[in-house]
Amino acid sequence: MNDSQLKIIPLGGLGEIGKNMMAIELANDIVVIDCGLQFPSYDLKGVDLIIPDTKYLLESSKRITVLITHGHEDHIGALRYLEPLLDCKIYAPKFAELLLSRESKFKYPIKIVDSRVTYQICDGLSATWFSMSHSIPDSMGIVLHTSLGKIVHTGDFKLDFDDEKYQITDRTFLENLRNQDIAILMSDSTYAEIPGVTPSEDILEEPLSEIIENAPGRCIFSTFSSLIRRIQRIINISERYHKKVCFVGSSMHKYTDLAFSNGYLKAEYGTVVNIKYLATLKPSEVVIIMTGSQGEPRSALVRLSNNELDNLTLDENDTVVLSSGVVPGNERKVSDVINKLVGNCREVVYQPLNTVHVHGHAAVEELQWVINTVRPKYFIPIHGEQKHLVQHCKIATEMGIEEDRVFMMTDGDIGVLDDKRFRIEDRLNLTEIWVKGRRIYDACEVLQQERSAVSSAGVCVINLTVTHRDVVVSKCSEFGVVPQERKKQFRIDVEAAITDNQIKLLELMDNLVVNKGRIDEFIRNIIHKMYRVNPKIICNVTFS
Ligand SMILES: [Zn+2]
Ligand SMILES: [Zn+2]
């Protein structure tokens, strides 16, 4: 590879939601934008997290530098696992840096970036971060300046131009890109299916004020811990109505502590109270902000709904507000927690019944605005499932970008940009990397099938002792195969059935090495005939 070309390789986040990671490879360096994690789907057993496959980076002798757009876990969450392996320098906006440094020690101090400042990252590449509105403080897009033109990466964003007070999105900066040589625009596709414009946070002022003002008892909010602007709004409204605010849940404490101590959150002295003092206040003076908006099993809201929280029980006069959207995949869990809450408190307020949340990603008209403003030579939709990327490609062509300049890349594609054109040249064979506790390992289909088989039908362990003419069951135990009251009978039935079938079993045992699988299968069939279940069989044979 020479100076006259660069490669663009998405290692995560294209064709899926989560584990965002985009590599830009130069002659001597690889610059990576974001390094995020993904939460496993409900049916993926025994996996805590999924992180991007970075073997391509690890096998390369080039220097690696990671540039962070913002502090959401799908953008920074894999760094704590991958930074020691990648031996990389990291550049990040301040709030992301605070989150990263709070959790992990990094070899090189993280360089905090300011918007509109250009940093020389390596030979042949400098980067300018620019402010974008999103659902966590200090969200930014990045412009990479290369000898082949500029590459604009929007990060996660919505335009939020209606938010007169904050005006977070740097509109002027984006408008100025129009007259520059923009080779490639990579833009957030999460809400490419949603028409119109994502509303501003400001539209929540009225409905949230009404709820807090009129609540006859306590007001319990559940929202994303990183949604600091929402939390600030709830604090401000609470102060206006002379109410106290209490935070519950470890992640809520983590984010709000960090935000208060670094000036991202503000409250009057005495507004924030510890959960221990709630009993000394009138319920109508109390606003609680807690974790659990996605129905996470160990979150405060779920524990509250199960009456498992220390110092806090649900009251029939409480108003519970889920000030959050449902992240795809969490629908069942959120529904479950709402079902547990309704009937046990005064009211449960949630989307879409009430307007208590706005999204953090741009809808169609905003995506159109960005494409039309930046007018890139090539367009690559990022951050989305296949269907979002396809939709975003359509938006780009409708906005006048020629079809052969719109590239729907997915994870592993190797795109090459030179002074003539951009094209997809090759593809990496990526796998998922699973994290369980401290262990990191490649996704393993067989392991997953085994876990899935055990979780759906249980395990049965049978020890057989073989004499010269008998097969005796020396142990039969099962886990998750039959209900408690039938366990004893199950053992009796299995022992009897094996005794009845011992001639066939003895035949199979003539060649134990060859027939091991067939013996398990034979016993599974015996059990299936009696109980109509298909457990995983572990059969140990000893000869006496
Ligand atoms: Zn985000
Ligand atoms: Zn994201």
C-alpha cells in the first residue's frame, strides 16, 4: 500500500446496531474511529458482551490510533478490552474521556479534543472534531484531512436546530464543508426509516413539568443514565416545584457523579438527597431518577417492581415515568416491567401513550440536510442494520448523489480510495468476539448450540456399569428435564428402560469408541419415548 491510496474498513456497526468501529488505513498507520461494544441478543447464552473482531489490526505492524466520537458504550465500550492489545493512542471528547478514564487505566493518557481544533494524528492524516447534538454530552463528528480529500464521519447525531437554547450541532461548520473537497461522507443511519425531523429535547419541558407539578405522591423517572440533558431538565423542573431529587441505581450514580463533579450537571444546594432521607420527606416533595428504562434484570426499576430494593418500595400513590425509548431487542423486558408496575402505583407514563422521550438520532429530513449540505463525492451510510443502510442509500441517491458513488458497505468490506475513485476491493472474514467475565474468545457456533440445547431441554447424566452380561445404572441424575415432583419417578423409569434395553446397549458397547455417540442417542430415544423430552445426554460407561 502506498501514499496514493487509503483503505476504509468497517470492523463493526455496519449491518448491525452496536460495536461501532471504522478503520482508515494509510501507508504506515491505521486510524480507527470508535471502538464500541454490543450487548448480546436474548438467545445468546453465557455471553456478557460482544466486541469487534480486530485481528486485522492486531496482525498489522502499523501504528494504531483510536479517535472517539462520543461516550456511548457502542462507541467506547470495547476499548477497555482492546486497548492493551492494540497498544494504541486515544483521542476523545472530554465526557467520553472521563468515562473511559474512570473505568480503566490506559497505557497512554487519553488526549482530550476540543471542537473545531485540528489535531495531527499521524503522517498524512489530521482530524478536526465538530459538535453534534445527541443524547450524551460532548458528542462529535470528525473530519479526517488526507491527501486524497476529506472524510466526514458524523458520529451519532440529530440536528436539533429547533433547540434555541443550546444549538449544539455546529451548523456553520457543516455548512462550511460544502465548499471543501469532501471525498467521503459517512453518516448515521439509525433512524433512516423515520420520516420528518427528530424533535428537540425542548418539547419535553411541558409534559415533564405537568407530570412533576401534578404528581400527588412521588414521581419516579427511569431514563438512560448517560442522558444528562434529560436528567438536568428533571432537576430544573423539580427545583421549580420545590421538590428534592434522589438518584437510584449504580449506573445512574456513576454518570451523575461524573457529570456533577465536572460541571455537566448542576443543582441548587440541597436539591439532591440520599435515598436514606426519603422517608423524612413528604412523598409529594420527592422526585426519583433511576436506572431500568430498558427493563434490565438487575436495574433499579425492575428491582422496585419486584419489591427487591433496599430503602424503597413502590407506593400506590407513585407516578412512574419511563422517559426513554425502547432499544430494539428490549421490547419484551420493557413490557414485562410496565406490566408489573401498572396496578401497583398510581400511574405508569410511557411512550407512545405520552410524550416523555425524544430520540437522539436524525430522521430522514435531517439526513437529507446533511447530505445536501456536505455534498460529498462518495457516500457511505454507517451505524445501522442492513435495512437502515439500504434506506439511507436511497436517501442519498434521491438527494442527487449518483448511484455508483453510493456504497453500502457492511462489516469486513475493504474499500479503497485513490486519486481516481473509491471502490470495494475485498472483504475480511470477521467473526464475533465474545466476552464472558475477563475472558475474550471467538464466537463458537457449537458452544452456542450446546448451551441452547441444554437451556431448552436440560441435561441427563447417566453412569452405566457393565459386567460381562449386565448393564447396571450406577447413577442417573438430571437437571432441568422434568419438574421436581417427577424427578424420582424419572430415575426409576430410566433405570427400568435401560435394563429392558440392555441387549442392544451391550451390542453398542462392543465398540465403545465408535459407538459413543450412538449410545447417547439410543438413551435419548428411550427417554423421549417415555417423556417426550430431548435432554442433552452425558453417558459414562465403566466395565467391571
Ligand atoms: Zn450514541
Ligand atoms: Zn451509537
